[in-house]
Amino acid sequence: MKKLLLLLAIAFVATATAQETKSVKIVEGPYLQAVGENEFTVVWKTDQAAVSWVEIAPDNATHFYNCERPKYYNTRYGRKQISTLHTVRVSGLEPATTYRYRIISAAAIKGEKDRILFTEQRGSDVYRRQPYFVTTLDPKKEKVTFAVVNDIHAKTAEMETLLGNVKEDGYDFVCFNGDMTSRNNSQDEVFKYYLSSASKLFAAETPLYVVRGNHETRGAYAVSLPELFPSKSGMPYYTFRQGPAFFIVLDCGEDKPDSDMEYSGLACYDQYRKEEAEWLKGVVASEEFRSAPVKIVFCHIPPEENGWHGAAEIQRLFVPILNEAGIDLWLAGHIHKYRLTKAGENGCNFPVMCNPNVCRLDATVTANGIDIKIFDTKSTQLHTHQIKK
């Protein structure tokens, strides 16, 4: 009798636990990261720890449930991860190809002796609505269009206004060029101030490339922030190619000396930028870079020899490498106003353009050059500029 009661009690606890956790919900995302010619990464968040995966299907006439679709799991070192933040890399794809995808999570319950039980699977509804779509990058594409915002500093409503038509207008990608918030105190704050809006507006289907600004280095969550934005290089600096343009994303680090009292003795950005410069030398020597008709740099802080320490170090370390590389444009922010430094000025053999804060920069790139337009939140065109090849 005692044994029966014990078994019933165990069953009751297991059932109660399953009931408590079966309603796993996707609370943030999905959004696309590290989209390349043969791969893409999807990130999302659940309200409780779960095992997660992505299923993909070709963009054809077959229903998503037509057959068993390939599954790509959130894994690390060969083991499926149990987490609330899910990062799934999908690889082995064809360039310039559109795929359908859906995300799935199953909450995990730890049983006795490290055994794991899983609850109901929850994820994208592909029978009552369309799945998500993603298109891999295409180096042979003749024209690429993208939008850039920077120095939003948690002005969520203004950002939503600037980027409200990204999907409808068919941008190839969006770049967040630094200082999207003023501090990064928690993961929840990052989603609250800009990442949730980005996911809902466009980032589930339009690639989002994120540049770390100096304010992204501040706050309790700053050191963990890159986990939200996985890159091909595994670092906050990386490259990608779309259409005729090769893009270099540089990480500026902080704007003041490492010893400044604001950093509480934790900053080591001088050494970090030296290591980044060594990486950059390899980038500009690569055939992928050299063969691109157009070469564009994203870096939040513009180079400035006589400016603050971060800008001066960027000038000293990065500009000599890029001056010999045929760069067509450096896109920056940071100063909260429009500024165009022409090629040949300030020690740079290429133009450096600072996009104003809380404005959207639209760029169209072909092998013949770059066309730029800058708008405010009222859709007023503030500036235009053309770079001819």
C-alpha cells in the first residue's frame, strides 16, 4: 500500500510539473542574424527553459506539412541546449535562394537521475498562417538596398516610425549602427527598447546586422550582449557580401581612454582594437574582399586623429589598413548630426559619412556607385549624396 501511494505521489508531482510547464511560450523573436550565402541564424526567446529547433522548406508549391522537413537544433559541442535564449544556425543552403522556416520549442522538465522530460511543442503556426521566409545572400545581385539607423538611445517609438515600412519597401537588410540604447542593464531591456520592435516589424524575414557602439559596451549586460547578435566570425566585428558590395563591420570600442573613471577599471579596448586591426589585415587581403566592386565599412565612431581617444585610435589602427584597400564609403554615427568628410580629408582616402541620430539612411548600391538619402521621423528628406565609381 505504501509503495502504491508513493508511486501515485510521484505521478502526481510529475503531472503537476508538466502542467505547470507545458504552456511554453515564445516571448521574443524570431529575428535573423548572420545571414550569408549558404546559411542563416535564427534567434528567439521563450518564457521557460526549452530545447528548440528550426525546420526549413523550399519556397515552392508544397505545403509545409507535405513531408518531413530538415531540423536544425540549438546545440553546443554536440549537445542540444536547454535555455530560454535560442540561437539556431541553419547551414548547407544555396545562395540567392528563398526558404520557408518555422521555429519550435519544447519545455524541458528535469526528472530523476538527470533524465529530461519534454512538454508539448510550441512554435510557428504553419497551417493557419504563412511560415517565415528568408533569402540567402546573393553576390551576383546587381543592386542592393539597405537602411541604417543609429544613436536611437531607447527612443522606441521613433525607431518604429523610421523602420515601419522596411518589409514593404523590400530592403535587402537593415543595419543598427550603434548606440541603440544608452546602457545595457539586462537582456529584457534590450528587447524592450529595440529588439522586440525590430523582430515584429522586419527582422523575422529581413536580415539585421548589428554594429556595437560605445554605449553598447556599458551596463551590467554589456559583456553578454553579443550573445543576442551571433556573427560569422564569432566576434562583434565581421564581414558579409550582398550584391556588388562587400561590407566590413568594425567594433569601435569605447570613446575615452581605458583608464577613465567611467569604466570602473574594466576597459581593455586599446588591446582589443589592436587585435581587431590584425583581423582587418586578413580581411582586406582576401580574394572575396578584393573582387567586390564596392567596399563599405560600418563603424559607429568615425575616425578622427585629433578627436577623443577612441576616434584617434580608430584613425591610427584601422585607417592605414583601409587607405590601401579601395574603400568607397565609411558609414558612422556617434556625433548625433550629419557630417560628410570627403575623400582625402582627415587622413582618409575615402569619404566618411555620419548619419544623424534618430534618422534613417537609405542606400542603394550598384557596381557604378552608391546613392544615399537621409530621412527624419516625418519622412522629410534631409540629405542626399552620390558616390560614383
